[in-house]
Amino acid sequence: MNKKYIYLTVISTFVTFCVVALGAYTRLSNAGLGCPDWPGCYGFLTVPNSADELLAASAAFPGSEVEPAKAWIEMIHRYFASSLGLLVVALLFIGVRKKIQEVPKQLTIALFVMILLQGKLGMLTVTMNLQPFIVMGHLLGGFTILALLSMHCFYLFTPQQQYIPKPQGIPSGLSEISLIVLTLQIALGGWVAANYAAPHCVGLPVCENIHLFSVESLFHLPIGELNYEYGVLPFETRLSIHMIHRLWAVVTVFTLGYWAWLLFKNSQHELLKKVAALLMLGLLCQLLLGALIVHLQFPIIVTLFHNLMAASLLIISLFIWFLLTYRCAEEA
């Protein structure tokens, strides 16, 4: 097995997790338009700082005011994302050149395509002034890249020769259903963030103004505006979006919790038992973080951990699915 490829895969996965974290922090700190152009910042490779640079930035973007703190948050996110792109290109190059057999070639090609698409979405996020569909697509793109790199790690660190007895008593399709349910919940979380809908639903377990909830209002789409920063949808629509996210969270916890419990109860292999227990613990932590966010009135740091826990749950769930699909057998 090629050691350079292994090191590069692990580093790329870690950098992707950092990019997801930085992307979440950029959204939460309202720094998405900290630099109104792309890929630079007011026409510079770094945030303009000197008097001449600030004068040039004001002349080039008369409608914008340079906010160094927000601009640096955005640019650091871009630096990490650009570094990830280079790492993925190197991963593809080594994988093709060295003919890595442990990881399917299609997986690496899919990763490369996603990096290109994610770069395009990153540009559109800025040039279309945080259009919510683009913002949510950008978030899901980051999670998809994290999932694809995690799959690379699974293939590299769980050899096919390792035998894991296939657990009995797991309903057919439950693994796939659980992943779909979790993906939808992540997408709903992204839709809440993209529309700045979090503060519009206070109170636990339901919103204080729950009488404003309306399924019809969910079809009020954020389109046709010049700028989407801080959200453009009506209060009742944003409340309804947030409430749907909470309701689906209940579905997610019960679906993945049931899946994890069955695995823990029926698995004979220690690895599957440990990962199933980790999934149950992660679900509990995520539920508590969600409640804490609302109780503390949406602090950035707790909300950031909520985002990162969603990424962790995706990796754990994907690992379980991978083991059940590619590393389990009926007989030794």
C-alpha cells in the first residue's frame, strides 16, 4: 500500500473537516460577503489593510465597506478550501499513477468532480449574494466531499481480508433509509442557516409563535432579490422552516437510534458494537446541543459544535453502512 497516498488521504480528510467548520463559522458570523468578490478580496489576495489598499477597495466597490474581521474569516475559509483542492488533485494524480487498488477509481474521480463543483458553488455564493439555494448547495457539497474522503479512509484502513460476521435482525434497507433520513436533516439544517431562520423559532420544544406555522408558507421561495444577506423570507416562513427542521430531527433520532440499537444488540463483532454505541452517543449529544442552542439564544460556538456534530454523525453512519455493505459476510 502506498504510504504517500495514505498520508495524503488522512490529511485531506482532516482539512475537509476544517473547511466544513470554517464554512459553518463563516455563515454563523455573517461573514459570507466579507469579501464581495471572488477569488480575491476587494481585488487583493489578502484583506486590504494599508491606506492605499483601502482607497483602491472603496473605489472598486463603492457600495461596500471593508470589515477586516469578517473579510479575514471569509479569506481564511477560501485559503483552506483552495488547499483542499490542491490536495485532491494530488490524490487523484497519485491514485492514477500508482494504480492504487484498495480504493475504487470511481470514488477518487467523483471526489475530483465534487471539488470542481464546490469551487464553482463557492464563487456563486459570493457573486449571487448568498442566494439560499446556492448556499445550501455549497454546504451539502462540503459534506459530500467529507463523505467521499471518509470513504477513502474506510477502504484504506479496513482491509477486505478482515472478516466481520453479518449481524442478524437488521431490516433490509434500514441502513440506506437511515443515511437518507440523516442527509435530509443536514439539508434542512443548511436551509435554516441559508435563510437565517434559526432565531425565528424560540422556545422549546416548539416555537413560541407556533400558530404562525404554515405548510403553505414553506413554498415561499427566496428568489428574485439582489441581496440575500440576513434573509429575505417572511417571519412565518422562516419559523416554519425551523420547525420542520426540529420535527425531522425527531424522525432522525428515532430512525438512526433504532438502527444503532439493533446493531449494538445483534452484532457479534466488537467494532460494530463500538461504532453503534458511538452513533447513539452522538445522537444524544446532537439532541442536547440543539436544545442548548435555543435555550442560550443561538450562540455561535454552540451552533458551530452542532454543525460539526452533524458532520461527525454522517461519518459514523457512513462507516457503519460501509462495514455492513463491504466488510460483512454471512460466513467465515
